[in-house]
Amino acid sequence: MLSKKKLYKKVKIIAEIGVNHNGKISIAKKLIKIAKNCGADYAKFQLYNASDLVTEKAKKAKYQTDNLGSKISQIEMLKKYQLSITEMKKLFKFCKKIGIKFVVSVFDEKSLNELKNFKVDFIKLPSSEITNYFLLKKLGGLSKIPVIFSTGMAKNLEIRKAYQILRSKVKLIIPMYCVSSYPTSISEIKINNILNLKKKYKYVGLSDHSLSSEAAILSVCYGAKVIEKHLTYDNEAKGPDHLASLNPLKFKEFVNSIRNTEQLLSKNKKYNRLELQNSKFVRKFLVAKEEIKKGDRFTEKNLTCKRSGGGISPFLFNKLKNKFSKRNYIKDQVIKI
């Protein structure tokens, strides 16, 4: 189960497989393997019942028509990519077998009921369902399972209402800043919205539909704890989301950029092993500027600092100044106390 404590250990990266399996469980398993190999924490699918999701006459969004043409209707498209609950169970077991967490977005009440057969860390509510009062009420009645919800297309009032409904029993709720265009251009992203969400709701995330890493990197810097990105096996594949997804190579680079950002944000400043090794060779230490005899006073005339491989810090010069040398030194010899 996703907890507040786990959120602070590392950013959670979700590989959104969505419907990029093209309705085939073999491709779904292939994408799960890719997500695992790329370093994602979760492989995510979409759990829905097409007849409960859309009417017979509902039209497709422009990006869906651009990618699939106009002949197939929205409900036909959704049925084509819908996986059965039996197939979802197989994918759940496959994720467990290879060592990656399984999670889904739920789009309707029936799907939520079916999800009770799975042990998941959290439930994802997609942007399209943020005003689905009936689904929100059912989600809000689940006291133990955290809910993550995307805020694409949503107004501040809608986000607040969704949060309030969920808050009745859900202990951990994470709004995800999202721009619902596929793919999202950089000019459409207003990353300060991450800060606005964080001020109001504490825990935040990013559902990123852009094809770059900048938005996610900045979101992590601003405190995002969950990052979601679409994953495909091939950008040229036929389907509504392949063009708005990262291929395996790009997704691996994306994950690495998030992990590198976490390292850069680490608060502890300690000398690492290489720094300590290098300091002996590139730092300067106190040495004899000229010959010094036993009983001579240390002064600026006979002491200087040079790279010498170790010794006394030049910062300690004033403690030695005007004290008597207890031994003889030749030029460039390291001063010892």
C-alpha cells in the first residue's frame, strides 16, 4: 500500500501503458517487461467497460481521430482496446512475477467493483472522470486505498469538489497536475500549477503527456511525489496514444533523469570518497617557504602553502605565527606540529 512514508523515500514513476497494448495481452506483457527494464515503479493499465463509459453516438476526440481515422466510432474504439477482468488478472500476476507493481485507472463504477479482486497500492482516477460524482462517491467510501487523480481539463472548483468527496474516508489523496492534450507541447504546460496544488493539498504529482523530461524534472524540484508518463513499444504503432508516448529508449532516459534529479536534490552535503582522495592532491598545505632552523619563529616570510599531498591547513597559520620551530625544515618541506 502506498503510504506517506514511502512517498518520501523516492519519487514513484508510473509507466502508463494505457491502451498501448492494442487489445492484446501478449503486447501488454511485452510493455510490462519494458517498464520493468526501464526502472518504472508501476505498470499502469485502464480498467473500463465501454458500454458504461460512452454512448453509442459519442464522437472521438480530435487526437483519436487523427490517429485512427473517422470510420471507427468512440465506443467501437474503446471495445477494441478493452481488456477483460480475466486478462487483467493475468497481467496482475505477470507484474508480480517479474517484480513491478500493477495499478489501473478506473473509469466507471463496475470497474471499481472488479478492482476489489486486486491488491493494489492505490487507485488512479483519470482526468476524464474528475466530475464523475457517482464514481467519486464510491472511491470516497474506500477508507484504506489511496487515490491519485489527474486534473486535466479541470477548473479549480472541480478539483476542490473532487478532493472533498474523496476526503470523506480516503487517507491519502494525490492530485496530479495534467494537461489533456496528446502529445502536450511545452508551451501548454504551466508548471507553477504544481506549486499551487501543493499549497492546497500537500501531496502532488504530474501526469505528463509531453515528449520531453523538463516538466517532470521541474515538478520533482517543486515537490511532486508521483510522475506518470505514457510508454509504447513503437511510436509508429496503430492506436490512439502511441504518438503521445515514449519508446523504450526515451522512457529509460526519462526515468534516469528523474532519478538524477532526486540525487541533485539530496540535502546532505558530505565529502564523498573521491572528493576526499582529490583534496589531498589539489588542496594546498603549509610548507617551508625557505630554510627554517630549529628555534626560528614561524612568519609569513618563511611559511607559505603549496600542493604537498597533505599536512596543516593554511587556515591554521595564525595559530603558528610567531611560535618557535621545534625542528629544522628545508624549502618546500611540509610543516608538522
